[in-house]
Amino acid sequence: MNYPNEWTQEEFLKNKQKLEKDGVKVLLIDTILSPIEKADTIVYNPHELKNEPEGSVFVFYCDTGKATQERLKEYKKKFPKHHCISLKGGRGYWRKNMMILDD
């Protein structure tokens, strides 16, 4: 899979479903200490994230997506064995009732 710098919520949900079926761990990472309602998130902790399986996908979010997009190079440098992506629109664009149905 080709990993872009940014995913929308829909792309995140679809890709998470597909990748996890293939055994790839996908994590939605909270960089602002503000969890998203009805979403499985983890708080940004570099020491713990380094222990995640190689090839895992880290999707970082903030309030608007701007800060995580700007810091993406830093995340990629910090986690070279993982795929780092920014959530487009961040927490502000998240629709808590959006879901992806199996095909």
C-alpha cells in the first residue's frame, strides 16, 4: 500500500479495516489530550509508540489537522519503522457517527 501524508476520516476508516484484516496495526493518535468521541484513540507517547510492531500505521490528529501536518516530518524521523499520516481536518472534522460497512 502507498501511504500518503494525509487521510480523511473516511480513508482512515476504510484503510484501517483493510489493513487490520492483513495484520497491520493502525492507531489513531491523540496529540492534544482530547479524545474523539466514539473513536479508539491513544495518547501520543513516543516511548510506547516505538514498541509497536514494525510497519504499524500511526495516524496523528490535533484540533484542525494543521499542526500534525506541519509536524509530520518530525514524526516520520522519530518513527522510521512505522508509517506516519496526518488526519485531515483533525478532531474538528471528525463525524462521530460515520462508519464503513463491509463490502
